Amino acid sequence: MKKRIMVDMSATLIHHGHIRLIKKASKYGSVVVGLTTDKEIFSKKGYQPELAFNHRKEILESIKYVSEVVPTPWLLDDNILDKYKIDLLVHGDDNSSLIKDNKLMIFPRTKGISSTEIRTNVQKAITQINNQKLMLTPGPAVVLHENIEHLKPIFGRGDAEYTLMAESVSNWIKELSGQDEVVMQQGSSTLSLELAAHSFVQGKVLLISTGYYSDRLEILLPKACEVTICKYEDIENIGDQFDWVLCAYTETSTAFKVDLQMIRDKADKVGAKLYVDATGSIGLEDNHHLADLMAFSSCKGLFGLTGASFIAHKKNLTPKPSEYFYFNMETQKNKMVTGPYHAIASLYGVIKSHPMLKERVVKSKEKVLQKWSDITRNNKNQPLLCTYIEGKVIPLDNNIVLYSPRSELSGSVVCHFGEIHSNEVRIDARIEIIAC
């Protein structure tokens, strides 16, 4: 008479590792699968299995190596073996069952596969499916697997898990920005830009004009500021003294990047501190440490979800007192209002992948510059985030969203975030550009 060999498993997502273990066990006798019940899985792992017990049982019974499937608890003991007249329990090397050694046979687990890994792959596949729309916009152009893998209930006070995320993100941003202090708010970069301006900027201000986003900084300043607007190409003509110099590092509305070192040198010559709108540059361009103060959002070169914005500054800057509660650096710094918890979680998932994601932006940029080199601006003022093209972009399928810049242009601006979820860059095959 054949021995009865039990293989116990949950098999919530049945995979080749399960089949290999069952196949090995079949060499020693008739295989009885001890299948963990739905109730036990929920009790021990905290979730309902993807496939109910009856469906898991039906699949396992169809396998030629399996003679019987019986319900079992999470942990097996000798009483279970006696109940089903089992001679030997076969298990992977993650065994925790309370079975005597003489009735236990352990095999190494199949490497590179588990139900947890399958769930992760499913999540990645869903994000791939959802990202088939090609967004040629500044951001957020995709929702990454890294953005959603840490989304869960979290809270800003008394939650150790969120505290770890927030501290990790803050330290990462300090490293990227070269700044000493980081304050995060729930909202767009406009909130942080205006809050930073009202908290620190005063006196005579020189605003370097490169397009819509640089120019709007004027209306975000305190009304008492004395503002002089200077076109970027005329900056060398400025000789007066100022308290602050303001610029947008990457002007997305015109796809133009300033020479930040040159602006830093000018700020030093006119005795000013440097305030940078880093929304389109942080995480992509170098030299942010040259600024004294900057503000930016979570959803562009940081590759996070929308909803978080940041003020970063040197430690020698002290914010001015404010009569407001919400519109107050101290309120935001001391977490006295709801923060951007889930946007921070989305950034926490990105930290390790950021260099790879940035490289994909670089690849997209290179593709566009190579294919349409005759009608693109190819000089030191070319930002990574986007490319200005003297032409009209024609989408080659119905699943493409074009960027409509806020500045009036004769050509088009193409942004390079739309394919960072994939190793394959196909932007040059999905659009055509007709020269103006």
C-alpha cells in the first residue's frame, strides 16, 4: 500500500513552486494536499485569499500528482497527520509546523517565486496597463509601481511607519537640493513658492524673466517688495544692489534652463540671496546647492504623486513671523495641519529607483534630439524635463496627451516623463513633428 504523503500549502496564487514541491512529494507516495482554509489565511495573514478555498481545491485536484485535497489549519501538528492517516509531511524550508522530525521531509523552496512576488508583479502589470496613455506633459505623466507600493493608512503623528518614510524623504530631498532644512506642505508648488516668498523674501528683488513661471513669481511676493524684472539675456546689464534674486531654474513654459551658476555669481555681485523655483529642475539638474531658498513639488523630477510641495533653504535663513495660521512656516514645519502623507509615501517608494527613472528621462530626451535635431534647441539651456521644438506635434494614436504651455510660442514643448515606467522608449514612434 502506498504511503500517504501530505504537502500543506495556502496556494492563494498557485505557481510553479507549488507544482515542483508536489511533484517531488509524489515520488514518496500518494499526495494529499493539506490546503489552508480561507478563515485561517485571514486570521494569520490579515486578508482574504485571491481564490476562495473551493476554487483553490478545484485547481489542485486537477493536478495529476495530487490524489486528494483536504482542509487544514495554518499550523499542522501530529493530530492533523493522524486525522488524515498521513505517513509523512513534505514541506518547503520555511516550515513552522509542529511535526516530529521522523514524519517530516524538507525541500528547498523554489527560488525567485512566491505568492508575494506574484502580487507585486500583478501590481506592476496594472501600472503598465494604466500607463499606456502617453503624456507629453510636465507631470505627473505616469503613476509608477513605486508610487503605490507603500500606499496604506498612515498618519503624521504617532505613526512610526510614516515617521520613517517622512524622515527618509526629507533626508533624500536635502541631498538632492543641497539645502539644510526641508519643510513639506500638502498642496502644489505654487503654495510653497508663495509661502517661501512671504516667509523670507523682502526688500529689493531682481526677478529673472524666462517665461510664464518665472514671471508669475512677482505676484507671489509680498506687496512691500520693490521688484525689478530683467530678461535673462540682459542680466549682465544689472549693476544695482538687491536683497534677493529670483529665477525659475527650468522654465517649463518655454523649455528653457538658466545657467544657475551664472545667476548665483550675479546674486553675489549685487549682494543678494538667491531664491529658485526648482519645480521643473529638482531631481533632474545639478547645482541646486547654489540657492539659498527654493520651492518645488512632488510630481515632476521627484517622480512622486501630486499633493506634496516643499520649501528647502539654508540654515542661516530665519522665517519672518506670520499673523496667519495655515499660511505659516511654523504651522507647516510643526505638522499642525494635515500633511501630504500619501504623496510622501509615493516618494518613499521612488528613492531607490530614482537614478534609473532619471536615466529614462535622459533616453527620451536623446530620442527627440536625435530624430528632430534640425528643429530643436540644442544648447546649454536645454533642460532634461522638456524640449522646445520649432514645429507642431502630431500624435500617431488616440492615446496621447499633448502639452499646452502657458507661454505663447511659435513651436511646441515636449516633456519626457511619459515613458519612465518602461525600459522601452517609443516616443519617436508615437508622434510626428511638422516643422513650423
